[in-house]
Amino acid sequence: MRKSWVLPALMATTVLTGCYHFPVPAPCPAIAQATVVSVTVTREYAAQVAALHLKACQGGVCKESDVELRPGSDPVDQGCTPEGVCSATASPNGTRLGMLMLDTLTEELMDLTATGTAPDGSALPERTLQFRPRAAYPFGEECGRFITASVSLDANGLRQSDPE
């Protein structure tokens, strides 16, 4: 007799929770942030750079290394099928991309120095830049903040890249 109230209570709870949609937060992507300074050597300057060396200093800690430069590319939309399957391909764009791995990356000011050599072995001019890495929430504030340090290098020097 005492348990006769359990079945109606369970049915009421099931009906109430089944009809009411509780807000469910969107899942966050499982993407780890890379602590790097990324550099893009512009298309116009890429042929003049055979090797590149970067030195980044932030918060009294410096890290430097030769940077491996890889060909850059732009995405080319290949369209979508009627079933909704979409694709893209990469097309070389003449730029060269590199990364300097860091132990940490914050929004604190960073001093960056780029040196290197030309294809004939001569030294490239030393270029310096002081900039503040940018913070963004590309997947929403509930998914955490990403900090990026991106620069481009051309014949005129280093400059902070625009956020995408």
C-alpha cells in the first residue's frame, strides 16, 4: 500500500520531463590550442627567403629557432552534392608558412625578431615587431578562449596578421 504513490509519481515525472526540453549547451570541439607564433611570408617576398629564424620574447622568456617554411594554400570550394555532401581542395597561393613553437602563449606584449638568408646565401635584413597576441572565442565563450600570435613578413618587415 505504501508504494502505491510511486507509480503515479514516476509517470508524472516521465511525462513532465519528456514534454519539456531542457536547454542543452552545444558541445565544444576537442581541439587543443597550439602555443605558437605563426608566420606567413607573403607571395611577393617568398622567393627572396631561403631560410628563416624567429626569436619571440614574452614575459621575460625567449624562445628561438630556425623555422621550417612550407608552401601556403587557399581553399577552393568544390560545391555540394544534392545529398548535402560538400568538399573543397587546396590551391597553392605562393606564400610560405612557418611556426615557432612556444612553451606558453599569453595576451602579454611579445617582441618578435625575424632573421634569415636569401637564396644566394646573403643575410636578410633583421625585422622586429612588438605586438599583443589576440584572444578570441571561436567556438563560443562556453568553449574557452584561444590566443593566437600570427604575423606576416614581406619586404617592408613584420606586421601582425588580421584576425580571420
